Amino acid sequence: MTTPYPELRVVDAHHHLWELSVRDQGWISGPELASLRRDFTLADLEPEARAAGVVATVLVQTITVPEETPEFLSLAARSDLVAGVVGWTDLTAADVADTLASLRGGPGGDHLVGIRHQVQGEPDPRWLTRPDVLRGLAAVAEAGLVYDLVVKPHQLEAATEAAALLPGLTFVLDHLGKPPIGSGELAPWTRRIRRLASLPNTVCKLSGMVTEADWDSWTPDDLAPYADTVLDAFGPERLMYGSDWPVCRLAATYAEVLGAAHAVTARLDPAERHEVFAGTATRTYGLTVTGSPGTPKEAPCA
């Protein structure tokens, strides 16, 4: 794979792994997702990631079962690629603080960097502002972890309220909040994004765009207005690249997703590019990255 920035060492802040023989992924249903109904392992990811200049990754939970997170932590402890794990725990449980402490103290526990819940599937659009959820989020902050937000546009207002109520917790918005790229609509998503970004304890992932676009015909030009919105709202120092592999394979290869991210950030200078593709993720998640990118150099134009 060729890249316009061969010297840029990338941290992929968002990918998944699963083995169906270990645990079914119930969300993979219907003919449109049939290509994902197979195992996707670290052995599958690593050649593609290394070829793209990736020096570290963040492995993110996929299903809401307690067994998945310790399995991921154990895997990360044996890997020289996975630098962090965003796991799952029941935020509404009375013993959430004890559960987090147990995960941190178990095998690979030093790789736990964040928690995520599938808020996008919650029928209550204000789920994040429920008192029991806020208590759980406070425990995440107390544990020194961050919280990944996987929400749809109509849930961004509640996410903003939660972030305002918990200024000591860093909220990382996955996939730009899933804007309707396929339709080309920008409002009211743009307004909601700007409100969230106005809070200093929020960060955004430049991820998941290709699967919100038309899977068969998207181009970087389709993604650009949405990328520009989050770049302007959060700034490069609060924006981080993520592949969303293997879900991205519904619309693009690993290389194509990275190429699209390069295309929509082409206006950035080398220092800003370093932030988006490595610095923000490393700093936000507190990653220890072997061969961490140094001071970026000017790169040739694509």
C-alpha cells in the first residue's frame, strides 16, 4: 500500500476483533452484513495495519457481555500492536467501581483505557443522563478511564449534557456521532456537534464515515463536509483517527479508509496531521506506544 505520508506513524484508535466460535455477534444479521459473519482476528488485522504504518491500536468492545473485556485485556497483554482496550461494563450496576478495579487488577489490566456502552441501541434518547448511568460514568472517571460515546445524532444532546455534568471525565465521540453522510444532510447534526465540542472534556474520532456513506459509491468528497465540521469544531488536538476495522469492510478496505482520512485532512500542516493520526489518541488514552511518532516532518503532497 502506498501512502502520501510514508513517514507518518499511525495510531489506529478504533478497531474490533471477534471469533464466532468463542462468542456469537448477534448484531451481525441480515444479508447486508453477511460479509462480517466470520472470524476477524489480530492475525488478520496486523498485516494490513503494519503495511499502513500503524504502530499501535485501540481495541474496542463490540457486545455487552462481561466476559469480552477481560479476554481483550489478556490479548492486549500478549500483543505488541494493541496498546489499549476500550471495554464494557454495566454502568448501572451498584458495584461498577469494584468491577472496574477488578479489571484493572487482572491480567492485562494496565491496557484498559476506557469503557463503552452501545448507547445507540438504547430506546431512551436521554439514557446518558439517567441518575444511575451518571453514577456509573462518575466511577469511570474515578478509575482514571475515558468514556467512548457510540450514539446517533438524536442522542448527541444528552451526550452533551452528560459531559457538562461530569467535567472530570473525558468523553470520546465515536464515528462523528454517525451523521447521515449517505443523504448529504448536515443539519441538525452540525449544530449538535458544535455544542458537544464546546466542552473541553470532549474528543472525537475520525472514524466510521464510510459506512455512514453510500457503501458502493462513496468518495472522499462525500466525507469532506463532515470531516471539516469536526476538524473545525474540535481542532486536530481533539480529533483522532480510527479505522473501524473490520466493520469498514462493508464499504472499504483498511487501506482505502486510511486513504480517505488522509484526503479529508490534506489541509492540515505536519504537526496537526501528527495530532490526528497519533498524538490525540496517545494522549487521550494514555497509551504506551513502542516507536511512538516523533516530531513530524513535512510530507510530500498526495
